[in-house]
Amino acid sequence: MSAQQTNGSQQSTSANGSAAADNVLLDVKNLQKWFPITAGFFRRTVGHVKAVDDISFHVLQGETVGLVGESGCGKTTAGRCILRAYDLTGGQVLFQDHDGKMVDLGPLTNNEMKPYRQQVRMIFQDPFNSLNPRMPVIDIVGDPLRINSVASGQELEDRVASLLARVGLRPEYMRRYPHAFSGGERQRIGIARALSLDPRLVVADEAVSALDVSVRAQILNLIKDLQEEFNLTYLFVSHDLSVIEYICDRVVVMYVGKIVEVAETEELFEQPFHPYTEALLSAVPNPDPRMRQQKARIVLEGDVADPANPPSGCYFHPRCRYVQDQCSHETPELREVAPGHFAACHFAEELTLTGVTASGELG
Amino acid sequence: METPVLIEIKNLKTHFFLDEGTVQAVNGVDFTIHQHKTLCVVGESGCGKSVTARSILQIVDQPGRIVEGEILYHRPDRLTGIGSSGTTPNGNGADGSSTTEIIDLAALNPRGRQIREIRGQDISMIFQEPMTSLSPIHTVGNQITEAIKLHTDMLDEEADEHAIELLRRVGIPRPEERLGTYPFELSGGMRQRVMIAMALSCNPALLIADEPTTAVDVTTQAQILELLEELQDEFGMAIMLITHDLGVVAEMADDVVVMYLGQVAERGDVDSIFHDPKHPYTQSLLKSIPRLGISRTLQRLDSIRGMVPDPYNRPTGCMFGPRCDHFMPGRCDAINPPAIQLGDGREVHCLLYEEE
């Protein structure tokens, strides 16, 4: 860890590919977030939940990066650290300012964060809990504009109206309260709120998970359209691999607080290099009954490791099909196994893992 | 090929009488469940799939009640005359193929003795959220043996042993120790396994699974689905699986019922539903899901326009009419499409298939 920090920038530049390019919007370096476990009357700290443990990745301008993993893998925590909703335990969150300078959001105070909070916005998972039931839509969407003194009065109303129209809601409804809208419409309100300040980076935390199938497709298409229109960059946090595949350019796979694989979407789905990614891909039910026979589903044994008390060596080794002696005592580093393709597995090159081919069959 | 009928639902209507008006949650549903088969009921939220399942067990929450229709339960031989003699709980599902007794579950008193004998014994249910459907203040062992003691004449020790056997069967490590644990000590996947063990404790003829994998991760989902398939082979029960995930349907189902807004849109065997869908709703639903391996090549997903209508304000005629691409003015908004038989057990509720 300390060795990595001394030559931090060099290390993570090589550790996740093209961080040297100038169009990096967000560069996360060795990010850590540990939550203390307290016990006893004096709430002494007896251990830590290593929710995010030393992860590095970057997001290019205009790109959609997916952060995928099972519950408890730290994907949401990572997203919230980037927004500085949590204070970091360690590491850096470098964000490109308007003038092209990289600013570390980690140590900034709340006041210093203010201009960046306009540029990094969030779309939440639950469209029912993330909107204040006592505020009409015009306030929900317009408050960021008012608080940041971007617009007021009639201008504010016009901006809200155009935002609502853009996300497919009728501007006449802006005086209504959230209860009058369905789940999909509320998610649109949430998106309008996230976009109200012309952000550059949007963190979408499970933005479509709570929606019905038919509405989910509408929202996914909307998210894609808005990206083209406003030149947005997304960090798309999700557990749903088929959604990730549809919307993302690059995918970061996490397992128990660590990154296990990073690659372009197509690469990752066609040729995974980490056994966890393979198992994750194979666990997704295929919506074609004729594939049932052909598919040798990999069923993982046991549960996701406890981030407060992770196993030794590779965190995945107790569940891995290809486990060998080395795995239980040596922690694998995230390393480049193919151009632009990173995996944290000792045997990445030796294993022949199964991905999903373009026809939807497992090849 | 075709196994005997287990449950026959005829024109079931379950309505909720609220201050704001009547919600017709289930409005004229017909389908059948066959022995040893898996029937998947698929639809979006608010389509009435859960209420249908709850109607079968007569556990619809107040102020809802069954207002019309029949739920005919063809009770397998091995289960007739229960209450008096205990049924053998292990692996004799295959012999219950002939039926003698037919009970109309819809006509039973929801609080009566007869339906209480059927619940847990003939028909059992597992729920979506295992944390809220297990009692937090009783141990796992307590909760499983309760059903066993109620429906069989096993006593404490024997029931405990049977519970341990069940827990082992559903893949819980060290089941002897688990009897004394509370649900909060278990992970989500483990809780769902406990629920399954409990549901299977009396070797039911039908297991209703209401979104059993919605709250768990994909890898756990794969474990649970695999387990259900294995247990079905072993115990021979029919499964009614309620889900909104078409992937799960494709993996598990023998027969499929597609529901929309309290009505059946279409039903048939799983292969024809996925490869030859007839109802415009099924067709667009299948087009709107991202598919692994295919969706990355797509520019856009096809989506269904609009949204599921408000339950107080149902459209006239066909429920799907306002969102349908094949909408025929003057017909679709006037006539509620009847069931149209297409042969091979397929049925579609759509005027496009009406014979002139």
C-alpha cells in the first residue's frame, strides 16, 4: 500500500490503461472506504468493514463505465465516495475541472466541494424514496438551480419546463407532487433533477433496477439519448449484467471491495479472464427456453465473503472452480492480461473461460 | 406427456374494495396447473399475479376478496383423508397421480378448517422477501417444526430430525446447529432456503413461489433456481412460479401465463410463448428486455410506450389497447377480448386472432 502511494500516479496509470490520455474526466486512485465496527459501551472500534478496499479506475470524457457486482461488493459505496457523500478512508478521486486541471475531491471541505457538486450529480435507485413527497416537481427539479443561483423566477420555471419536456414529462404537471406519478415517471423526475445543473459526470446508482420491464427500456433509452444530447459521462452502478451490457462502453467488475476485472464491454462479455466474471455471466438467466439444454450453468457454492472478515489470499478462492494452492495465500494484483483488459487472477492466462457470444449463445 | 390437472382456475375475480373505489386486481382469470409441472405467471407490477396466487390459498389481504369464479383443486389420492393419518413426508410425490376429490378452494371460508388443512399441507408458498416472511423472534427450527407438527403426527424429536433432514436437503451446511439460529443470523440466500425447507416440510402437491429470487443476487438466484428444479424432480410437486423476469421464466417454466392488468393476455407452453408470441403485449415485452450477448449490438431497445394504467381508471375494452401498436379503433376499445383458442393448449385474448 505505502509502496503504491509513493509512486501512486505511475502505478495506477499503468494499472488501468490509458489514464495518461487528456480526456480523463474522473480518475479514481487507490480509493478506500472502511466503515468501523464498534462494540461495547464506549463504542470502541473493534474492526473495519472494508467496503471499498484500494480500487483504481478511470472514466473518460463522454464514456459510460459500468460498475457491476453483487450486493455488498462495494459498488454503491464507491459511487458515493466519488460524490463525496462519504469521506474517504484513503486514496484520491481526481476530477477534471473545466480548465482541464485534475482536482482531488477527497480532501475538499464542504464549501470547496460546492462547485463540483454541480458537475457531479446522481440518479438514485428508488424513485419512491428519493423524491421529497412534500415538494412539487418544480421545487424538486428547480431547487438545485435556485440554491446555486443559476436561475430564479420565470427563468427558473422555463428551465424546469424544458427539462421536464426533455425527459418526456408534460411541463403542465410541474405543480404536482410526486405521489401523482408512476414509478417510471418519478425516475424521469429524478433524471431531470440530476441534469438541471448541466453536470459533466452522472453517477447512476441502480437507476433502472426498481422499474418494470416495459418502463425500464424507456428509461434506458432516455439515458442513452441524453448522453448524446448533453455530452454526458456516466458511471453506471448496477447488478444487472444485461443492462450493463446494453448501456456501457467499459465495465469494472467488483467483488468484496476489490476490482477483479476491467475491460471494454464486448471484450469482457466475450472473453472474461476472471472466474468470478465467468460465473456472474453464466448465472444470468437467458430469456430463451431453447438455450436451457445447451447451457452449463456455473452455480457458485456458498455466499459472498464477509467484507469485515475476508478470506486470505484471493477473496474469491473459497468459491472458485479453478482454485489452486497459491490462491489461498497470495493476493492477486490487478494486471493487464490483454490490451486494455485487466484481471486480478493468478491464472488469468492459463484458464479458458466462457463468455457470451454475440448470438446470445454461450461459446 | 400431459400430466393430470391439479388446479383449475375458472373466471377468477378478486377485487379490493377501497374508499377510493374498487380495484379489480384479478378480473376473470382462467388457467390450469398440472401435476409435477412448472407454471410461470409473468407480468409487470400491478398485473394481479401475486393476488391470483394468494387467492388460491385464500390469503388475500383485507379489503380484498374473491367475488366470483372457481378454483378447483383436484386433490391427489395420497393427500385425501389427511388430518387423521400422517402422510409420509419423503419422496413419494410420484404416486399421487390419480385424483378423486375435487375441492373448490374459492368457496371455502378463508378462516375455516378445511382451507387451513390445505395450506402448508397440500399447497405451500414461499415469498419474495425472506426476511419479512420469517418470524424474527422464533428460531429456524421452531418455524419449520411448527408446520410438521400441525399437519403430521410427528412429535418433537421426530419433527426436529425431519427438519434437519430438510435443511440438509436444501443445502444448508451444518443443519443440526442451524435449528437454534434466528433468521437475522442467516444471509438472504440461506433464508430463502429455510423458506423452501419449510414449504416442503409436508410434501405439498403444489408449491407457489412468489418472486422467490427477486431480492437476491444473480449467483444466489442461480443456486435457488437449481435447487427448486432438483427438489421438483425429487418430491414431484407442481410449482407455480410468479416472476417478472423473463429470463427466469425461460429457464424454469413448462407452461406460461402472461398477465396484464388483472387479466390473462396469453398462455401456452414456454417454447411457443418465447418463439411464437401471439399477443402484442407478449411480443413487445420480449422485445424490450436487454439480452445478454445481443443487446450490445443494438442501438436502441424497443420499448412499450406509455405506462401501465392506473387501477382505478382502467381502459374500456382491451386492457392493453392504449399501448398497443395494433390498436383497432372502434373494436379494441369496445370489446373486452374473449379467450381465443389456437390449438395445442394455447390461448390468446386479442381480437387480432378472432375468426371472421
